[in-house]
Amino acid sequence: MKFGIVVFPGSNCDADCHHVVTHVLGCEAVALWHKETSLQGCDCVILPGGYSHADYLRCGAMAAFSPIMTAVKGHAAAGGLVFGICNGFQILTEAGLLPGVLMRNTSIRHICRDVTLRVNSNQTRFTRLFRAGEVLTMPIAHNEGNYFVERRQLVKLEEQGQILLRYCAPDGELTEDANPNGSLVAIAGIVNEQGNVCGMMPHPERCSEAIFGNRDGKKMFESML
Amino acid sequence: MNLEAPITPDIIRDHGLSAEEYQRLCESLGRTPNIVELGIVSVMWSEHCSYKSSRIHLRELPTSGPRVLQGPGENAGVVDIGDGLAVCFKMESHNHPSFIEPYQGAATGVGGILRDIFTMGARPFACLNSLRFGNPQHPKTKHLVRGVVAGIGGYGNPMGIPTVGGEVAFDDCYNGNILVNAFTIGLLRADRIFRGAAAGKGNPVIYIGSKTGRDGIHGATMASDAFDATIEERRPTVQVGDPFTEKKLLEACLELMAGDCLVGIQDMGAAGLTCSSFEMADRAGMGMVLDLDRVPRREEGMTPYDVMLSESQERMLLVVQSGREAEVRTICDKWDIDMAVVGYVTDDGRVRVLDKGETVVDMPVAPIAGDAPLYNRPASPSPELTQLHQFDPQALPLPRDLNDVLMKLMSSPNLACKSWVWEQYDHMVMTNTVVRPGADAAILRVKGTKKGIALTSDCNSRFCFLDPYLGAMLAVAEAARNISACGGEPLAVTDCLNFGNPERPEVMWQFQQAVAGMAEACRQFHTPIVSGNVSFYNETDGVGIYPTPTIAMVGLVPDLDRIATPWWKDAGDVILLLGRNELELGGSEYLKQIHGQVKGTLPHLNMERELAVQRACRIGITRGVVKSAHDCSEGGLAVTLAECSLMRRQGLLGATVELSDDLRPDALFFGEAASRIVLSVAPASVDLMVTIAKEEGAPVAVIGKVGGRSLVMNNGIQVDLADLHDAWTTALPKLFS
């Protein structure tokens, strides 16, 4: 499987994703400069974390109009895999590939720490190796991870099993304290209706190797293979 | 701008030059300077840029060693770590600007130190910050803490460089002068070090990065002055940071460095275009012609004075092989940053600056850059020190409830958990952070090898106030102990020396003593000082800070499979103490927090014992015997043991400790005797660890067992861990959220 990792000016997790794809998964990865127009035959496109275009206007708003995004949209429409992490998730919502918006954390501070997540749906290309209800640990690092979507859309997300991951307490309970950023119904990650475009705030690439004592992220990547 | 206008004594004074310095300048020019030239010299000869009061003492520092590839004098020091790789690091202060405008001051401090590192050809992979604030109850402190922490994150996070540790401490002495010391380390190939020399007559001088604006003019001069009531007027001297441009500049520079067209490179930091052009020419023994009309500008109507002295951020000056300008242009175009050929290298040893075809500066390089004034300022200890040393610990009233003392200490701002701070920093990006903030040292992996890099920064400024020589030695010893406690070999040091007004003899004495103490300790640990920074004039209305020589130490972890972390691992493990408890309460956190006193003599430092304790700890870790190791320092043994119980991510785990030393319980629990490390080992490994310690000549004692939900020490302390954890973790959010 060939991965393409898009590099916007201001992306800063592109090298981390590249490392995991090549050194941990043993797959091929190419960097796709945002001004390019071809995906070079990639099976899965990763939109990595970072501060694309300095988060100018809104996070992801500028990147959503980069030349490469036309190809990414075409790839998504044809059923290809698109995986947005952190800023990548924000870009996907700005590009209209995923519903909703990511607002400022309620604490109005940047938060970098491990969180626990409950696998809400394992019936997707991104979570199929997990058990439903399984509790994962992954790091977050963001200023704007407070997910919001209007009511009708939320009902749709819930009914169609599009909510992948929700912030939870270590025992799996959904508590207010366990929600780090104020996200609606503790949403940490979602997929589109077709199930091939995923966006999530936690960083699976930061917990994919034994040296970090946590390989929950690796399982997420392996689900895509 | 009128270049003919006469330079009056008022103008000279406003530029911070003494009458003698002005005379010296006229002699080296052979005429009187014009206003642009005077402006240039005022920054080049400022304390901040010229080190005129400190250079004479800094010569004492050990700066070389078998692994040192680049010592002081360049943008940063470089040390060999084997496998053809090297690390490049430096620490720098941004104290004055951060007090005036905390967010931008701290942010541009991070930006500046990052540029110092990638200028050398290294990709930055970690940052530390050593922060000092005033009393948390002081009306300005909350605003400063929030601004500085947000500013550090606001620059480091978008850059994608993890901030993995450092220090945060509070004391009244910083009420009027906070300290923001930023450290960055980068990785590079040992044979690909770039330096800031303008070599090769006729080579083009190229400007890349942000446009030049009017921000930060005379920032370096501001940083070389004490504060008074007019401080708010200085806000325009603080620069404004743009991490997005810096990120593009970083990638563009590293792409450029992967080729072979670059001759020399230097960042435009303090004193901007002035400092970079003079220093680059000086290092190569060459000259330079600059045409200011070609400098990319943010606004109209800037004078040559503005352009030469602007401290606009995110700019670099390059010297490139003649005829290869297009390669630079291509890369800058890709990253959407400005690029302009602004001059060329000459061999006449002069910097000449043209503005609209007119020569506005014509100065010899060497006298301005290399031979700046040098002062051996008078130094003598403050007479009050002798009185402060008068202290009898036996005369101190013993608190009735030592549990209460422990709770108070653990929730005091200096000892409380600092997660409120480091959670605002992305400390995991780049996926190298093996040991995160909060441990004795952070550990970063070096991808593609088994090696790790351990990082710590330390300084107990109350110690340095009471005894700057021993205080500085203890800071180096603690830094080395932190590295050893995680399994690393102490490798090298960078320092950031924060002091008051050097024109006062008692401050100069503190400086001289601290430098001598650092030099001695670094020789003993074989950790050369490869880079550093001096910040004087940390003083408001005549009141200076405690001397604060911050030590940032870099250690090499030979094998990442053999490291230790501070927290307990399993119930039933046996706790050992390397080192010896002493009746030493002078200068301690306990004495300050509980008895409100800052006095006494410092814990003594027996170097032989210190080295033996660290060696034993490292051997125990590399042989796989040690399951946890934690340095014992501020707050003493009780606080150290409490931290071992509270830091675990997998839930709290207590300990029961029985100490047989014949000491007053407060000295035993809270005394800050040096050279101690608390270990835990599996029961079956106790004999082996004791043997290792004895072989190395380190005192060792079995003191207790891991387990339970409380911390118990002799019959003096018994506290529930949940209560302790709550007090420890909520203290900072309560103060600053």
C-alpha cells in the first residue's frame, strides 16, 4: 500500500507520519507538496498535523484551497482513503470532506497530553482491528480541537456510526472531566458517510512504537492496510 | 536623515556609550562617526553583544574536550555523539523583553535560539526553558506567567520542535525582573557544520527571510540596561515573532545546506543586519559592502539607521559562492520567503554601507567587532553575606506536624507539579520524546541509532545568592546527577548567566565567583561549556535579582533500552539511597517556605562522593539492576520520595521508609544535602546494587519498600497519596488558570 503525505507550508507532523508509514508499517510513502496536482498513485492520502499557513483566518481554511486538494477530493470521491490527523482533520472540515468544525479549546490553552479514547465504531476502514468499546490511549496536542456540528448532522453521524472515537475516562466512561477540549458529545474522530475519509484530533503516529510504551496508534494505521 | 548633524554629548549618552568609549571609537575611525555609525557601535559595544564586562572572566571556563567540534564564539556549540553525528546547542536569555511584553518576548526568545541552532546546519529537535518569576501573589506575576508560557508554546508548537523540559521557579527577587532562558538542541552530521564566516572576495551577500521593519530597534541596548518607572515606554523595542515564516526559513535553510553553494550563514538576531555583517566579516578577516536599497522592507521611509538596527525576526544573512545565487532563489521561491542579494564580500577589512548610492557607513571591522572594550570591573562581596551565613540549624524550632510541612512544600509553587506549564507545550512532536517533561532529565531518541540524548537545566538561585561559588558548583553537580539518574553520561554544558548590574562591585563579585565555581565543577565532570550567554542588568530601581547561572546539560544515553525514570515501578521493590543524609538546612526550600528564612551555609559538595554516587547509579542502570532513580534536591528526601510515588502515569504507589540516621527529623526529611539519588530495585537485585555502590565508593543504604497508598517515613510522616497528589497537581492551576 502506498501512502502520500501532503506537506503544506506549516505542516509539522509530516516527517513523523512518514517515519511510521515507512519504518513501522514497512510501506511506501511519498511527500506530496501542496502545490502539486497529482497524488502519484497513492492508495491513502494523509493530511498531517501542524499549523498549515499559520492557521491564518481559521485552522485549515487556507490549506483547503491548496492545489493538491482538488486531487484529494477526487481521490475521496472515487472511494480512496483519506486520513486527516489534527490539523489534517481541521483541513478536511474546511474542505467540506467532513462535516462540522473545530473550535478553540474551552480552556483557551494549548493542550498536549495523553488522553483515553473509546472506540465508538469498529465497523470502519480505520478502526476495524479494535474491539467496539475498547479504550485506547493516545496523545493530543492542539489549540482548536473543540468539535462542533449542528444538531441534524449530529443525529446523522450517530445513526450512521460515523463517530469513531470519543474522549473517555480510563474506565471507558464518558465524563465531563475526560473531555479535554469541550467537543460535542466528546467526539475525537469521525468518518464521512462513505467511510473512506477519516479525521481525528489525537495523534496515532505518536504512539506507534514500543519505545513509547504504547502502540495503540499502530493498530489504527494497520486497520487501513 | 542628516548625516552631517553633529554628534552631541547627549546623543552619545542616549546611545549608552561612555566618554571613553566614544573616544575609542573616534580613534579607530580616525574621525568622528555619523549617526548611523554611532548607532552601530552602540549595539556592537552594548553589554549584550560585546560581553565587555564578562569576557575577561569567561576565559576561565573549560571549553574544549575530545568531543567538542565547536566551542564558544559561533552561533552555538557542537559536540560529537558518535556514528558520524553531532549535537548543536545553546541557551540564551530573553529576560528584558519578556518582562516588557511577555508573550512576544518569550516567543521571540524561542525563535532566536532556534535560528542559532539551524544556522549551524542542525535540525532542532528539542527545546528547554528555564523560567523565573516573582512571588505568585505579586500583581504582575499571573499576567507574566500566562504570557510567557503561552508565548513559548505559541512559537515552539507551530515550529514543530518539542519543548521537553526546563524549570519554573518563583521568588520575590524576580518581582521586577523575570528570567526567560531558552535552550535548543539540534542534530547534524559531524562533518557538515556551517559557520558564520564571510569568506571569498567577491562572493555575494544574500538576505533571506522576513522583510525588515521598524521593530526591535535598539533591543540589544535595552537588554543592556536596568529598568525603572519608564519601562512601559520600552515596549516598541520588543520584536514581534512569526513562527510560520521561521518554519519556512528553517526548511529553506536546511534544503540549501544539503547542497554545496553556501559559504557562510548567520542569523540576524540582536542588532540585526549590523551584528551579522560585522561578525561574519570579522570571523573571515574580510570586509563587506551592503546596499541598503536592496534590503526587503516592510514599510516606506525607513532610514539607514532603522534598517541597520532593526531587530525584525526570522531573517538570515548568507554568503554564497559567486554565480550560484539562482540556487538560493529557487529554494526561497519554493518556500515563499524573500531573497535579495544585498552586497558582496571584500578583502579590505571594512564594512561599507550604501544608501541611495551614498556611503552612509565606512568602518573598520576588527576594532568594532573583535576588539570591543573590555572591562575588569571592581568586585567585592556584599558585607551582609557574613551575617546571612550565621545560622544554627539546631536552634530552629521543630514543627509539630511534619505531615503538614510535607503537604505545604508539595503544594508550594516551586515544588508543585508543573504539568500546567508543559501541557501548553507540544512536547511529543517529532516522535523522539522517550522520557517526557517532569522527570530528572528528558530523554530524546536519536532515530536510526540505539542512542538517546538526555537534557536538563538546573540552578538554585537562593543557593547562588548565599554562596555564588558553591551555588554554581552545586548547579552543575545537580545537572550531572539528573543526567546520571536517567542513565546518561554527562557530555557538555551551555549556560545562561543572569545577574544584576555589573557596575556594582557586589554583583561583579557574584559573577566572578559563579563563573569560577562553574569552571571548577565542569572540569571535574569533564563537561566543557561549549556555548552560552550572559545577561546583566537584571535590576529594577537599583534592586537586582539573585545571581542565577542557569546550567543546561546534555547527556548521552548509550543504549535506550537501559534508562531509568524517577517513579516507582512495582510494589515490593526495595528502596535504596545512594549518598549520605547530613544536618544541612542552610538555603533550603524548607527553611524559606516554613520558617521564612533565607540564610545559612550551603550543603557541602564532596566531589569524590558526588562522582561515585553518579557512577554507581549509571552502572546500576546499564546493568539493568535499577528500576527507578530520582535525584534528591529541592525539598529533600521526603519530597523526592513523594515525587517517586506521584509521578507514575499508571496510578499512585506508596512507600514505607525507615531511616536510621541520627539527625533532627526536619533535617533528615527536608534537608538538601547534595550527592544523593533514591533508587528502587527488585528484591533479588539488592545485593548486586549494594556491591556496585561499594565498588564505586558510593555510600549506600537500604531504606525501605515500595507499596501501599501512603508515604510513611519513620514515625514522623504518614500521608495519604491521594491527598498529596491533589495538593501537588492543583497548586499551579489554582494560581494561574
